[in-house]
Amino acid sequence: MENILPVYNRSKLDIQHGEGAYLHTKDGRRYLDFVSGVAVNCLGHCHPKLVDVIKKQAEKLWHVSNFYQIPGMQEFADKITAKTFADSIFFCNSGAEAIECCIKTVRKYHDATGNPDKFRIITFEGAFHGRTLAAIWASKRDPLIQDGFGPPVDGFDNVPFGDLEAVKNAITDETAAILVEPIQGDGGIRPTSQEFLEGLREIADEHGLLLCFDEIQCGMGRTGKLFAHELYGVEPDILASAKGIGGGFPLGACLVSQKAAVGMTLGTHGSTYGGNPLAMAVGNAVFNEVSQAEFLENVVNMGDILKGKLEELAEKYPNVIKEVRGVGLLLGLQTVVNNKEFSAKAEGHGLLVPCASDNVVRLLPPLIIDESHINEAIESLSKTCEEYSA
């Protein structure tokens, strides 16, 4: 692709349109999409309700700036705060922006509460928090995302994922917060343990730290809960959300407790496009669907069925699949074979699946799938595994 920075190793697939769980290419081929824009298209492609609301809003108002009241913003904030720990929300355009807001909120909290020297955040190996300069140095997943972007942005102390003693040992007088994904996505679909997440909450409370969750990939219904931390019964002080929250429209949000929000006063943060009328219209529509109890129950049911069939596949092809990981419809196959090669072979059998670290192939289908989609995916995966057994 000429005149485009070559920062992506793009597939040769020329996607032209999609509907539901399927994508169609220019040459007429159809693929079952278990990438979902990397856990973004939670309601599938071109969901009628999303198409309808964006059409209607596009005929009214696209952008006015946050200098004014924005249609749908208060309504959306009310919905989120009514169902979460959060007392206030900042709407932005992406996960990286939500993380940036999180980091700034942490620093302003300690400044406002008389501890301006507290600014360091403990993060974890395998994490991925985005592509801004701050976010890449908060992450430690792949040297490629950091190489050449030095010197490191100061303020992040990276420790092994799941190691509470390492967290305790990393705390200094400058430590301000802990930032963790309840389930690592790009890091290889690695759920944290109950003991670990509870321990982080206890450590944060004991040392006066803020506990921050990155639920950009694992949130918005993907685990069968509105947010993944609900599985553990542990609440954060700040949460970064994006991907599924907009169902495909660029949208992010930073959810903040009343305690943590104390420093975020007039003029301390902003966004030109964040919370624009189009985003708010779509976000409200997505939330209306995903937050329904029956919708989340279906995610749990489909996740259980899919995981069960994947485990059967792993048992049948131990030379190909080492382990099945994940919760709900945030699943991964740790492969014995090269995961990128496996993904390419699956594409040849009509199934799109993305890769992750730790030699994992992710399965991130739209949350609207039914058993027919699961059976189709398993058939494609079976054919893929058979290629290695031939």
C-alpha cells in the first residue's frame, strides 16, 4: 500500500463489507470473523440498531466541541455510573487515550491530596496499554513497541504478572498506583487469579495507592460480565475502557471513583473529539444491548460451549494445541506450532483469528454469535489442526 506508513503487516484480504459475524472480500469470499476488530465489534458488523442511530444522529449533529452540552453524553454517563463503581466519566476516542487519562488522574489525585512526589505506577510483564509514549513504557510485552522510542518515559515499575511479593517489593515513597489488566489480552489471554486481584486491592488500600484496571479488551461484556473485574468482586478506583464500548465507532472512556477524581478539575484534561454526538449516540445504543442480563447470559453460555469444544479439539490434537485459556468470549489457544502460521492456515479455512504473545491464537468473536457460528469455527479449526497431522 503506497503512501501509508508500513507499521502494519496487513493481510492481503480486501474486506468490502460485513454483516453479523461475517466479513466479505472484494473477490466474493466470506469469512467468519473471530477477530471482531480485536474485540471491538461486540454486536457484529452493521448491527441494525447501530446503523439506525448513527444515521439519525448524522442528520442532526456531528461535532460541536466540549465547550457545549453534547447530546447523549449525560445519558450515557448516567447509564455507566448506575451499573459500575464509577462516579464520573471522561469520554475520549480510544483505549490509549483512556489510559492517558488514567495516568493523569493518578498524578493529579496525589498532587491534590498533598503528595505531589507520588507519581510512579506499578505495571506488569505481558501487559499492553496502548501506543502513546507513556503507554508503551507502561507496557512490557514486546520490545518492538519500545525499541527506538527512548529514552523511557519515567514513572513505571514493571513486575511479574501474578506476583504479589514483587508488587510489595516495588513500592517506594514515590509509588502512586497499580495498573493491571484483570485478563491480559495481547499478553496471551492470561486471567489473573482471585488471590492476586484481591491482594492488589489490599496492597493499594494499605499503602494509599490507587488501583487502576485496564479493561479495554476484557471489558464491555466479553467475559459475560459488563466488566471483567466483576468476576472477582474487586473494584478499582479508575478503569480504562474502549474497544467494545463503541461497537466499532472510535470511543473510549475513563471511569473514575469520586475519591480518585478529586484532582481532575476545570482545565486539567480535555479532548477535541472525545464524547462527540456521533460517538454518544452509538455508545448509548451499544450499552443498551450489552448491559442487558439476557445478553450477558448468552455470552456466558456461548463461551462455555465454545471453550468446551476447543478443549475437545486440544485433546484430539495435542501436537497442535497445548492449552485453552480465557473466560466467556475472550478465549485463546496456546499452540504447539507457530501461532502466526496457525492463524494463516485457519484463514485458508474461512476463519479469521488474531494472534497474541506467548504463542497464543485469540478467539474474539462478536458477542452475538450462536451455536451455528461456534460449530462453523470448530470445523475450520479442525481442518487447520488436520493440516499438521497429515
